[in-house]
Amino acid sequence: MLSENLASALNKQMNIEFQAAHDYMAMAAYCHSISYNGFAQFFLNQAAEEREHGMKVYTYLNDKGHLAVFDALDAPKRDYGALIDTFNAALAQERAVTKSYYEVYAIAEKEREYQTLSFLNWFLDEQVEEEATFETHIDYLTRIKDDANALYNYEQTFSSAQ
């Protein structure tokens, strides 16, 4: 059985994952609104992945005999000003998610809750991939700058990678 402190931290983390999904949906909507449908699809895929992460935590809480508690989601940002700003916001979000997992991990470590530590390791590994993905896209978009042809070609890779 998890301590109330650890269960609370896991519930918070679950909600962070669902908030991230909500934010990615808004990023997709922004991309659609400026006719970047390939990038919109990328963010829709990210949203689905974050919901899966939230559900993993949900299932773990239930498996450990705790109620999954859902909080209200914050309204996401609607306008990003530029495409690269959506990717910068996403990277900042992923870094915040990573930091939050570190905090949950520290609680589990202090409480010597080894099953939870094992469970959380998957997420920590996943966060390395998440951050690296956004860093790479930001690098590419920075290099492309205002080259419309290069941006079009780059976006096409997102349209086909569903």
C-alpha cells in the first residue's frame, strides 16, 4: 500500500500528464489555424501519448488500491505567435514534467517504495526521449528559419508519420 503522501504525488503527476495532453491539443489547434496540418498531427500524436502516460499512472494507483483523483485542467494557451514557439513551449512543458517525475521519485525513494521506483523508471527513460525529440525539432526549425520550401518539406515528414 502506498503512503498517502506518495499516492498524492502520483495523483498530481497523473493530472500533469493529462494537462500536457490538453496543452498539446491546443498546440495542434494553433497549428491547424495557421495551416500547418502536419505539425498539428504531430501535436495530436503527442496529446495521445500524454493521455497514455496519464492512464499508466491511473492504472498504477488503482492497482495499488488508491483512488485516482482528477483535478480541473487549466485553459491552455491559444496563440503562440510563431510555429517555433509551440515547440519551445512543448520543450519547457516536457522539462517541467521531468522535474515533477524527479519529485515523485524522490518521495518513493525516501519511503523505500521499490515497486513505485521501478514503475517510475519507465517514465524517466521516456522523458529523455521526449526532451530530445523537441530539442531536435527546435534545432531543425531554427536552421530552416524562413525558408518556406524547407519548412514545407519538413512539415511533410510529420504528415506521413502518424
